[in-house]
Amino acid sequence: MDTVALAVTDGMLHFELSVAYEVFGADSTGATDPPYEVTVCGPGPVRFGRFRLEPDCGLDRLAHADTVIVPGWADVDVDPPADLVDAVRAAHDAGARVASLCTGAFVLAAAGLLDGRRATTHWAHTQVLAARHPRVEVDPDVLYVDNGRVLTSAGKAAAMDLCLHLVRLDHGSAVANRVARRLVVPPHRAGGQAQFVSAPIPAQGDHPLAELFPWALERLDRPLTVEDLARRARMSSRNLGRHFKVATGTTPLQWLLTQRIRRAQELLETTDESVDAVARATGMGTATTLRRHFNRTVGVPPDAYRRTFRSRSRTPGAAVRQGVPTFPAGHRPRNPATVATNRSASSTQG
């Protein structure tokens, strides 16, 4: 029987802990001879928000487990406890497979286990992880990263994806599928967390691009160029690029492409428009161009994305899904959620 140790301490996230316990616990597999023995290890009674937990044993037991799971760390601005970091490092040195869930990656990074390795965490904290631990190759787009004995997952529900991946590695797809069915979750999700990342525009203010952003977002169905944007902002293309970098962290063309993709996501979720119509409405020109950039950015094709995120309570005409209106066929809604790209809509970034 494989042993799984869940490393806990004050200030961890209870959702990720419960996910791991549900996946590796005996009830989840439904087997008479459960494949895992699960132990909760901590320095003593610990508090998770409003919950209090009594661990089975101390952190020193992590070094005796086959697999160590580190749940999410609640406050990424605070260094994780030294005893937890030391115990996780010792477990890895002893031969344990170590996996972090969500912001638990900050614990693994503090232990030096991610140095020189590719890793991920919740998309909202990937930049912080990369800045604090420059030797870590942070990938913000994937659901999880498997480096063999060191694994990391993206945010929240991606913890389930990684835990099921571990079950699949250890005991095969049949067991992993059985766990997924009992928990009423998909055994495998395509794509990465880029599917779930919002792309807000910078807050309006007195910066030089305050009026440019809404102007561009109103014209995403048109072949905007850098020169078009610069002319509207009344500045040179070079100066525009500098201001864009400060305001958005990226280039004008990449910002436009991102906004186009986000608009396409919205239309796929909330309308019956064909992929060709979505491509035209987002300035991509053709379905082929949209599919290429959508798949590259989001990680799944437009059709697969629509099947996953399509509202199931739609009515003809105008409906609402999470506050976003659904429009009748042929109507091109205006919404600040997507962008343009290259010098022409049909040649967007490659």
C-alpha cells in the first residue's frame, strides 16, 4: 500500500487539503483494499481559516511517506514556516515524491525543490513566484507540471487534476476514473489554466492610454495596427510601446491578441454564432486563424471550449450568464474583454 502524507500547518488552505484527502482516502476509491494509506502530518493542532485540525502525527513523519502533498499556502506574502520547509526538503531527500497544490508551490520553492525546474501555481500568483524564486521556470498556463518526483498544480480545482494524475500514475486509468466518477469530476481536463484567467484592462485614470483602451475594445472586429493605435493615442509607435509595457506588461500587438481571444471566449460561451462568425466578430478574419491562436493561447480548440463553458440555461434572444448578455445571431456585442493583433486580422501573429 502506498503511503501519502498531507503536510499541514497554520495558514494553509482547507479546500486543497480536502481535495487531496478525498482523492487518496479509502472512501474515494471504493476498493475493499484501498491503494493508499493517508496520514495528516503537522506540528500540532492547526487552524485553517475557521477550521481547526488535529494532525495524526508530526512533520517528521513526512520523511517516511511515499508521497508528500503540500496544500495551498494562504498568504504568499508571508514566508512559510521553517519547520514545514525543512520537513518537506527532508522528505524529498529521503526519496519521497513531493507534490504541491495551488500556492503550496511557494513551500516547495522555499525548500529549493523547484530550482532549475518548471513549475506552476495559481495564475494570480505566478509572477510573485517567479520574482521571488528566479531559479524556478514558472509556467502560468498549465494545470499541473510533472517533474517526476516533484510536481506542482495550478490554482484550486487544478489540485484535483494533479491528484487524479498521481492516482493514474500509481494505479492506472481504471482506478483514477473510478475515483473521478465517485467525486463527480472529469478524470482528465484538456488545456491549461489560461482557460480560466480573466484579462482585465488597466483601470482608467490619467495615464496616456486611458482613452485608447476602450476605443480599441470597441473596434475588435477591425484590422487594427500599431500605427492605428499610436495615431489614436497621438504618439509615436515606439512611445506607444513603452506606455503599453508599463500599463499592461506586454506589447500592443500581444495585448490586442489577448483581448481578441477573450472576446472569442465570451462569444463561444454566450451565443450560437459559428466559429467563422466569432472569428469575424473578433477581428481574426477566418476560423482557421481563430483556431490557431485560440488553441495556442487557451490550450483547447474553440469547439471544445464551447462544450465545456456553454451556459446550460439559455433562452432564445437575450439571456444572461454570470452577468454577461447573450445576443441573437448576427448581433456583434461590444465588451471590453478581447483584443486585436497584427497588421491585418487574417495574419494575426503568425
